[in-house]
Amino acid sequence: MRIGVARRTLGRAAGAAALLLLAAFVAGLGAAGTEGQAPARKKKALVVWGGWEGHEPKQCVDIFAPWLVEQGFDVEISNTLDAYNDGEKLKKLDLIVQVFTQGAIKPEQERNLEAAIKGGVGLAGWHGGLADSFRSSTEYEFMVGGAWAAHPGGVIDYEVNVTNPNDPITKGLGDFKMHSEQYFMLVDPGNEVLATTTFSGQYAPWTKGIVMPVVWKKLYGNGRVFYTSLGHVAKDFDVPQAREIVKRGLLWAARVGGSDPAVVPVYKK
């Protein structure tokens, strides 16, 4: 199905602040000498949702898909992985947003998806909808840049620390609190990390003091990949910073401004 072009307000008191932050984001991209501004042509996005319903995939899609329409995107929504059957169609997109926890992807579907991203289509997602999708597909995990491993304690209080305040995705955003799942992840050391969280060790003592990426961006071939471990359920996006990070990440992955990520080696010789 396709979303109409109806307008939707962000709602609540945080809405106005979020709009101001987004405007600053777009303006900042233009000032940096990148693509900036709204896309000259209508960009195309495919949003694919499904899998485990505990992550409220449809409710989360209902937050961000209408917003993409407001940004001038032509948005197609699918609740089946069959959306990946047509490889040629995927290559004509600007952005694929996947919200599909667990499940199994067919080999041809996976090849089509990975080929599209390698060719330059952006990929974006959050929480288990992108990083806990197809547990037996190692190339897929390589593309995303990480995979979920655990969330000690389940839903807990924790802090997110913005580690790169100069990046357009996190610029102007300070550290913030979450009441959600704190993801412990297996992570590509080549990711450009924008925000982290530190484990207290309360629920898994051997994790005390471990600093874990929460927001990252990377390349897979020519495609930009954005991920955040935030967003266990739709209510998590009531936190203004969490919602804003996803919005900016979607635009960045679709090449609405910004630059390609730098590879900063974590480990030294």
C-alpha cells in the first residue's frame, strides 16, 4: 500500500523543538557544502515491516513513514519480505527502511537487498528490526555492521551518551535517558559510532564498564547504512532525542546531505 500525502504534526510539547532541530540539521548539511536542502527530485523509499510483533513494527512505521512523506519522499510500505523479490526495482530506490525482527529471508531476497545497498541505495533501521532480523544470514549482519546479542536486565533505565556532537545526525543533542532494552551487540569495529551506552554490570557483572555503540553509520559498498539500537517499542520514540536521531539517520542514509562515514580503526597494530 502507499501512504497519501496528508500532513501529520509531530505532537506533544517536544514537537516544536524537534522541528527546530531538524531544520538546523538540514541547514547544517547545506553549510557544510554537501547536498543539503530538500531533494530536487522526489526520492523513493521502501519501508518493510514484520517479524516479531513484540517490537511493534507497524506502530513504529506509523511514526516515521508519514514523516518521510512530509519530507517529499514517495513512500511504499510492505509487510512482507516479498518486497525484496524484484532486484531491479530495489536498485531504483533511494532508501530502504527495514523493521523486521527475526524471521528468515530467502536467499534470492537477501541477494537482491545486498546488491541494492552495495549499488548505492541507503539502508536504515533501529533495534531488532535491523540488527536482529535474520540470525543465520552472516552477510546480512556484515552489511548492517552489527548484531544483537543480549539485553541484560530486560527493560531498564540507562543513559545514552552522544560521542560525536559534530555529526549532523547528533549535532545539538546532549546525553539522554532511556527506559528500554539496553542492547549488548556484536559490532563491526569499522563503524563510525555517534553515540554509546555504558553497562553498569548490575545484571551481568562481567559487563561492568563496557562501552557499547548505540548509534552508528557505515558504508556497504556504495550504500550508506544507518543504525540505532534504540526503539524497542513505539513509546521509546516519545523521547525527543531518540526520535530525532532516527529522522536524521533516515535522511542521511538517503543521501539528503551529509558525507560518507570515515573508517576510524578501533584497534591498533
